Amino acid sequence: MTGRAAVSGPENYDPADYPAFAVTVDLVVLTVREHDLQVLVIRRGEAPFAGRSALPGGFVWPGEDLAEAARRELAEETGMQVVPGHLEQLASYGAPDRDPRMRVVSVAHLVFAADLPSPVAGSDAAAADWRPVSELLAHPRWLAFDHSRILADGLERARSKLEYTTLATSFCPPEFTVAQLREVYEAVWGERLDPRNFHRKVTGATGFVEPTGSTSSRAGGRPAELFRPGAASGLYPALLRPGS
Amino acid sequence: MTGRAAVSGPENYDPADYPAFAVTVDLVVLTVREHDLQVLVIRRGEAPFAGRSALPGGFVWPGEDLAEAARRELAEETGMQVVPGHLEQLASYGAPDRDPRMRVVSVAHLVFAADLPSPVAGSDAAAADWRPVSELLAHPRWLAFDHSRILADGLERARSKLEYTTLATSFCPPEFTVAQLREVYEAVWGERLDPRNFHRKVTGATGFVEPTGSTSSRAGGRPAELFRPGAASGLYPALLRPGS
DNA sequence: GCAAAAGTGTTCTTCGTACACCCATGG
DNA sequence: CCATGGGTGTACGAAGAACACTTTTGC
């Protein structure tokens, strides 16, 4: 387990001499529900951290790529289908004592999910469930391991990605109004945005949203136009956070 | 080695049942020399990829954090001291076949280094040496493993970090002129910038650079004022790339 | 008509860009 | 003096912020 400690890299070593790590993937699955940013957590049944919440995740298998493992775990633990929006690698966490049982390096991934009707069903995990991000970050001990840190990093990544990419549409259903899109920005950034200026910026940015022609009816108020996600992935001009 | 494949995450498993991975750190060490962005590579002595260049790196030890391992490998393989500028995690690479010998997950790190007088000395590796990034990216097979991909990701990260952070000063000596700082931007972005507008933006951004009071003398031309890195880490207003 | 939400126009300011121009040194 | 690079002033346009105003529905 300790290794001969060859110091010059991958050369001159015997594989068996080197420390074995477990490699896992953890998932920060974000969605916007009820004007609030929420994250998918599961309830841990066993020690360590029994009874606490944790991010979904699990071990990477021998033949799998990291992203593949993340997609598999997402499906297994939450019943969510592949590509429920967008999945990207977030960062890796490998502090020696982050798991008391063994040396684990976890590759965290970030998923932007639309608010599906029944997002957590037919799940393999005991209980998968949406929780407000703000609530979990206010109580860092509610999450097992270093998952609070991972969540914080995922949130910060999400916040900055909304500024210069079109990923906010991943949080929306296939067709959406400008107000729904604004709700995404307001929930992720935790700030109120001017509806009038927001509307102009969104419709003015090239390839961000594309009108469908139809409108959405609602109680009280003029019906809103419906949009589809546009072709662009980068956002120009960018939508910068107010408190910059 | 294959595992019982418990599907519900870190619960109900026996550690010995799970696939063992080797975990390494790889380093993308960038600097600007001779008006050109360069990266530190070592020459591999042994198979696989014997004779080819590779990014410096090596195995993570049992008691080490990931960033710690990166700093140690940097010192061992290149003789560079800790914190030669700035070190941050880049991304992890874990394709099943990325190393023909064993299953390896590599956590890549990115270092911004100043152009030191003798950056590679007393090195443990056979030969560590600066190479132009553009040259290596134009010939992806010159680098071992998936290091070309890692380098490309590191370059893109560096490019965007210059836009909205003050990290460019990490490429400069402790005291520098605006022209030297501009050389960093031009080398990393591969674009010419207007010296006059650049000067105003740099000196106008809050906390980016701080005048020392002294000047630098040079052959032909008015002496330039010398600056130190300022206190800010974020850059406001941002310095955006021309071709946006 | 009235409330409510969607969407447009207008003004002010900030920032990017282009480029004319002046400043301070070495030769 | 003149070549060379450092640094400032100015003018125009694009984009952000604030907010008055018009539009289109339900009741």
C-alpha cells in the first residue's frame, strides 16, 4: 500500500507497488422548482454518516469512462434518463481522510436538469429527494463527507456558467417563456432581475432562444410568447451578474 | 477486480470488492518566453511512449492531498519551488484505455509560472524542458497518453482566466511593466492588442496592478513605469478577448 | 374598466475600439 | 535631431441600468 516511491513519474515502477485508490463519481444535480434552486440528495442508510443526506454517486467500474459512470449512477440512483439536460465534469476531491473507510478520489459532475413532473421515481436508492441548495449550504453538516464543499463548488460553477453560456435553457422544459428563463437566473443567482431589460437581452443575444410562434396562456396578464433553446452554446453578449 | 457491483452508492459494500485504480497528477506548467507561450515537458525514458514527450506528473501517495501531490511532483521533476505562481486543479482524465499498463485516473493541474532565469535545474527527470504550446498542439502525437488533450484544456482554461482574473501577473516577475503584461496576454491569446488601450484598461482596473514608483530603462524609447501585482484576484472591468 | 403580466422606447452612463497626439529616453 | 517605445486625449458605438409607457389577456 505504501509503494516504493519512485519519484520520476510513470517510469520505472511496478504497478503492484503503488497505492490503490477507489475512484467514485458524485453528482450535483440541480434544478429550479418553485422559484428556488434545488439539488438532488439521497438518504444514507449505512455508516458512515448513516441517516444523513448525500449527493448521489458511486464507484467507477473497470471498463467505464468517468462521464459514463456518472450517467449510470444517475440512472440507477434517481431513475433519471441519460442526458436530462447537461452533464459536465466539475472537479475532483481526494483529501486523504475524506472517507474514513478507505482512500477515495471522487470525480464530481454537475447536471442541469429541467423540473420534471416525477423526477425521482422507480429509484434504486432508499430515498432520493430535492432539497433547496440554500438550506443545505446554511447547514454544512447535513451532508455527508465533503459533499457540502462539492455542492458549493457546483453552485459557483453554475452561477458563472449562466453568465456566458446558454445553459440556463437546460433548466427549462422544451418550450418555455422568457419569464421562466428569468426565474432560472433569479433562482441560481439569488437576485432579482429587471423583467424588461432581461427580456431584451435574452431575445437580443444571438442564438440563445428561438420563438416557436405560439403563446402560453395563464391567469391574469398578457400571454407570453413561447421559445425553444437556440443553436448557440456561448452567450453573446454575456449576461453578467448585477453584484459584480 | 470486477466487484460485486452494488448499485446504490457507497453503502453495503466490501472495499476489497471494488476495482483498484492508480491515481496520478499531471501538470500543465505554462510560462511566457520570447513572446511565446511555452509548456514544461519531460522526455520519457521507458515504454510506453518511450522517447516521446510528456507532461510532468506522477502517482499520488497514500497520505497526500491532490494539490500536495502536484506540488511535490513539480518540485521533484523540474526543481521548481512550491508556489512558483499559481496552481489550480484543471480536470480529471479517466478513460479506461488511457494508459495501456493499468487503469489510471489522472487529476491534471494547471500552473502559471514566471519566466525564471534557470527554471529547469537540478532536475530529477532525465530532461525537463520548455516547448512552445502551439507547436505541441499542432502535432498531437508528440505528447504521450492523452496529454495533448490535457494541454489543450489547460490552454483554454488559461485563456479564459486571463479575461476575468488577475492571474496574468503570475506569469510576470515581481516587478514588471505594462508591456510585459501585455506580452503575456498576446502570447496566451495569440492576438495582438493595442498598447494604448491595453495600458488604460490595466491601470484603470481596480487592484490589478500597483505602481512601484521606479521605472525600467531600456534601449531606445521612454522608460516604462514598474508595477507590482495588485490586491484583487477578480478583474473588473474584465479584459475580453477581441474575437468574441 | 381594472389588475396583472408581457413587451417596447428612451435616457444616461459605462465600457470597448480606433486612432491622433504628446512624452521621455538613447543614439 | 530623430527613431523608438511609453503614455494621454478624444470621438464614436455597443451594451448595461433605470424606468416611463404601451399591449394583451382574465375577471
